[in-house]
Amino acid sequence: MRILSTIKTFLADILCTACAEARAIIRDEGVLLFVVALPLFYPILYSWIYNNEVTHEVPVAVVDASHSSTSRKFVRMYDASPDVRVAYFCNSLDEARRLVASQDINGIVYLPEDMDTRLNRMQPATVSIYCDMSLMLAYKAIYSTATSVAGIMNSRIQIRLSGNATDREDQISTQPLKYEEVPMFNPTGGYGNFILPGVLALILQQTLLLGIGMLYATRNERRQPFAPACGTAVGHAFGWFRLMTGRTLCFLLLYSMLTAYVLLAIPKMFSFVQLLHPGDLVAFVLPYLLACMFMSMSLGAVLRQREDVMLVVVFTSVPLLFMSGVSWPQSNIPAFWRAAACLFPSTFGIQGFVKLNTMGAVITDIAPECKALWIQAGVYFCIAALLLRRMMRRHEG
């Protein structure tokens, strides 16, 4: 009977703490905004921005110094591409540079004066492409389109000069080795399918960090006790464990629904690539959420003002996305920053979710990421528990 009573008391303390934590979230407008409203609307904003996937009709200026039929044909074919748009015809490079400086265009196509002359002499002619490198997507559209047009015109010139008698001979002479480009894991070649899975996984960590960190930092700022409103957990043995379990249960229940919305519903709503299996996602998300929660609890316990959490999130969001290896290869990241990235659950969370969602991996394929997340969850749990016990003793004293 004593064991049964102890178990009932233990469960009652956990439920009491979870309910008290939920009430604290509802009563704090700032915390409610970050743990509920932000995960609901922030992914929609990101997905909406990147939903076009690729850039179209990038404005460029043409400087045609050749004024020949060949240069005009190049310009017509270039302008016919859906990726670029010839917005201006300039008389000199200086005039075109001023348009780039005023951001009216993103690139310049320069056709030299001796273009047609060199081609008629059987000499190579050079078409110069000047790109504004501040936007890589615009650079890709301008340069790749020019390369494609030049390749088509080269083939036509080669056919005209080869003297072949049949179309088959023309095909063999211009393309003796045929190749086919197959984009893996990103069939659209779009920026949304490339970056969005990593951003969605990072949003879960950062919103948890904002919500939990702000909630705990507020208690530090106001010197409020860390016991629940019903006050049963502190007086029993392992009260810190009951508080930790209750708070974890509260946020786990809340974020299990938000995670399903962010990682499953959002890609479906905007037709992004989604190859994951729900069972594998559950097995992966559990350690990821736990690691994020315990890291947030540890950080919130050492912060003294709720505004400090905002500064931490603002200054870490972009670096964490880069250090995760989703936008820049990890092999090219310095060893120090690779080691620093291992301190954050988002590093392994982003890598694991990208493999599950975009590359069609199963849970066994991301075993290293899951193992790292479970280790982080254990380490941050111990840190958060030690800090909680210290604060409980300080409030009791």
C-alpha cells in the first residue's frame, strides 16, 4: 500500500507540475506568442517566400557592340529563356554598370565588336557575362542561361560547317557523348526544397528556446519559486525530478502537436519534397525535442532577464543554420566551428530531418544523429537538474 501511495503521489506531482506549467504559459503573453503563435505562422511565412523555388525573369542589360545578325540571334535566344529578361540595351559598359549600381538589373551581357568577324574567320569569339554576385540565385539564372544559349549556337555553327548529309550525322558530330542531368533529392532544383527542411527543424529548437528560456528567466528576474502552484513536489524526495518530469511532459505534449504541424503539414501545404515515414519521424523527433527542451531549461536557469533570451536566439539562429551543414558542406567548415556545432541539438536535428524528409532515409540510416541527440538529451538533463536543485535550495533557504 505504501508503494502504491508513493506512485500515486509521484504521478500527482508530475500532473500538478505539468498543469501549473501550462497555466504559466497561458498567462504569459510573451511565452504564449513564442511557443504557440510563432510555430504556427513563422513556417508559413518562410514557405510562402520560398514557394516559387527558382528565380524567373531576372533583369539584365545587353551591350551589343557587334550589331551583327549573330549577336542579335544570341540576344533573342537569351531573352526567350524563362529565367532572364533583357530589360535594357546599353551603348557602353559604363552605362550598364550604372544600372547595376542602382539595382535596376542583376547582370550584363557584353557582345564584343569583333564577334561576327572572328566567327567568320573560324576563330573563337567571347561573350562576357557580368553578374551581381550578391544574389546567388540571380547569378545562376544569368550565367546558366548564357551557357545554354552559347552551347546551342555552337552546335548550329558546327553543323553548318561540318557538311554532313543526314540529321543523324549532325547529331553525332555535335553530341558524340550524350549525357542526362538527373537532380537527386531535389527534382525541381529549387531553393525551397533545398533550405526549408533545415529551417523547419531549426524553428522547433529556437521557439522552444524562446518559450522555455523566457519562462524560466522571468522567474529568475522576479525571484519566483520554481515549485508548481500546488506545491507538493518540493516537499518530497526527488522533488527536482518530479518538477523536471512535469515540465517536460507539458512541453512534450504541446510540441508533439506543433511538430506534426511544422514538419508534416507545412511541406504538404506548399508541395515541397516529402519522403519521410511517420514512424521514423516519431523515433527521430522524440530525442530531438527532449534535447532542445533540456538545453532550453539549462539556459533559462542561468539567464537573469527575459530579454536575454531574445538576444541569444537572434545571434545564434543564422550561425546555427550554417554550422549544421545544410547550406555549406561540413567538410569545409573549420574544425573549431564543427566542434561548437555539436553542442546544439539543431545540428543533428537538421541533418537527420533532411535525410528523412528529402533523401528518403529510414531510422537506421540516421542512427548516428539519433545517438548524438540522445546523448545531448542526457547531458542537458543532468545540467538542468543540477541547476534546478540549486535554485530550489536557494528558494527554500
